[in-house]
Amino acid sequence: MRTLHHLPLSPQCRLVRLALSEKRLPFDLAIERVWEQREDFLNLNPAGEVPVLVEENGLAIPGGRVICEYLDEAYPDVPLMGRTLAERVEVRRLLDWFETRFASEVTQNLLGEKVDKRLHGRGHPDGNALRAGYGCLRFHLDYISWLAETRSWLAGNTISIADFAAAAHLSSLDFIGDITWAKAPAAKEWYARVKSRPCFRGLLSDRMSGIMPPAHYANLDF
Amino acid sequence: MRTLHHLPLSPQCRLVRLALSEKRLPFDLAIERVWEQREDFLNLNPAGEVPVLVEENGLAIPGGRVICEYLDEAYPDVPLMGRTLAERVEVRRLLDWFETRFASEVTQNLLGEKVDKRLHGRGHPDGNALRAGYGCLRFHLDYISWLAETRSWLAGNTISIADFAAAAHLSSLDFIGDITWAKAPAAKEWYARVKSRPCFRGLLSDRMSGIMPPAHYANLDF
């Protein structure tokens, strides 16, 4: 069976789980404690990071973006990267936006400070980082709202990897209770549509020891 | 004419210049002072960053990786992303390696501290960042040497975007005299092969006010 080496709250791993499920590709999940730097895992991915997808034929595909490009080439029946050249540019532009800009400005400052630091025993969250993270989150939620108000889905007329990349980050932040949905109604309406898709069920049933998600986390009518 | 909005020492811009030239696609260069946040430019790329490629039909493609994927789909005659699924995974894995890991561990710590800080009047280079950058550069040159010793090109049997991504970063660092090639002979031999390709000529003739590259920078037999 195809196996995804992952960590439950990693947005890049969640992105891949959503893409695999939307394409109806069955997979097993294997939690990888990347900080242990297992030699077998470093052989799969010298960068030592999750996600890594291992196909049944043994091909190891490391990294969220690399896996998404691979899946759309290997399993094109449910296309998630856009169809025309212009659509594909927009999907990849937004994928890049969420994987670099949102990741460094918001996710790293909030999830990184609150969860990763604790997991690795690196002390308490830094107040400046949290303030920067919450400030940038408001800006990004406004941008997502603007996209959702002007298009059917974030990158255009059809759901794509751009929606899943954004939803993956937001779902991890929602798990730790960091999103005030009432302040971003258009983003909330779009997120509710993504969240109610069958591909999202796996993420909503995730539980981690020591972290209790808020009551609305798994609620489709939040 | 197709136009690339760029900055001369930006490795992502250099990567795109190499890809365009290798594919023999003519283009004009337009320097974009991104720190001025021109409104017309923000309309092309809301992230406000170079590179942005604008096609003759007006399509704007922002970001090094997005442009490389686009070029290989729009102009497949000279393929640079690999042919088989496994080759494409390896090209994209290395592209990701250089654009995230090398960029943050080396380029940001050296080029960012020495050039970007001065350009933006943000003070002197930070000694700790420089030390970290030089330390990581040694590790990365060893990794490039290992790849170059075990394969014809970094990602496999044919030259690819992986070679150009690595060479783009190294060429920017070489411009500011930060690479001691004698300590990494296999990486040097591979870089000499990339540097001697016609697509590299434009980069080697770059000059910037206030920065003088070392004598070997444009020398093909360095």
C-alpha cells in the first residue's frame, strides 16, 4: 500500500492528505518523528522533512509541492493543478503564496511558536512572533476573503491545490484555536465548503495527545 | 517582446534567465526595484517580488518555480524538468532543496547580509549569520560534489532545472567572491560545465554599481 510519512499538524502533510483523498487514492499514514533523524527516513528524503510519499513500487516523493505535481502527472483523472496554462500559473502562484508567504508569516509564528517549540522542548512562545503572526493572519484572511468573493474557488472556477494548500494551513491553526472566523465571513464560507468535502474527513478526526481542538474544529456547520 | 522583471543578483531571477536562454526563448530584461512597491508591479505580482515574466499576450507569471513549470509546459521542445515520473520527482526535489534549504541556509545569510542589507540601508552584516552561512555553504558544496560525482548532471543523465537552480545561487555568491572553489573540485568541475554553456553568457556579463566581481567570475577556465 502507498504510504505517507507525515506529522498530523503539518500543513504540507495535510495538503498531501487532501490531494490524495480528493483523487480517491488509498494510502496508509505513518507518523515520522523527524527530530529523531532516523537513518532509514533520511535515505527516503535527505532533507529529513515530512511529507514523504512512498509508492507501492518503492518510488519516494519528498515535499508537499513535489508530491502535488507528481500526483497530478501520475493520476490525472481528477486534475487539481488547473487545465489551461493561465489556470496552472494561478494555481501555482497561490500554492507558492501559501507555502512560502503564509507559512513564514503566519504558520511559523503561531503553530511554530505554540506547538513545535513545546514538542522540541525549546521553551515558551515568543510574544513578538505571536503578535506578528496574528497581524499577518488578519491580512491573509482578508486576501482569502477577497479571492473567495471574486471567484468560485481560490484560483478560479474549479477547486484546486490552491484551495487545499490554504485550507491545510487554516485547519492546523483552527486545531489550536487561533482563527476567529466571525471576523472573516467570506473566508469562513469558502472554508466551510472545503471542509464539508469527503476528502477533509481524515483531518477532522485527527487527535493529538496534549492538544484539544476547539468544539467547532470538526463541526461542518461552525 | 517577452519581458522578465528582475534584479541582477537574485538567484531566482538568474534561474529563469538560464531556463529562458537554454530554451532559446528571446526576452527583454527590466530591472524592478521591488522595495519601491510600484503599484503597476504589484498588479503583476501581489507578492511584490521578482522574478515576474510577462508574455507577449500579457500573461504575467510570478515566481521562479512557477515560471520554470510554465516554461516547460508552454515550450516543451527543450525539456528541463526531466522526462519520466521518477526523473521529474528528482528534478523537483533538488529544485525545492536549492530554493528553500540552500536559499535560507546560505544565500540569505551571505548575499542577504552583505548586499541586500546595504542596498536597503539596514546596517552592517551580522557576524553570526555570516558564520552560519559559510558553514552551511561547505556542507552544500559537499552535497553538490557528491551529486556531481555520482551522476552526469545534478538530477541525473541530462541537464535540468536542478543544475540551473544550483548554478544560479552559486553564481550570485561567486559574484561577491564568497566561493572557494579549490576546496570543492567536483563541484567546481560541474559548475565549469554549466558556466560554459551559451545560456550562461548573460549572467557573466552582469555588472552592478558598487560591487566588483572577482577576476575568475566571468572566466570559463577558473
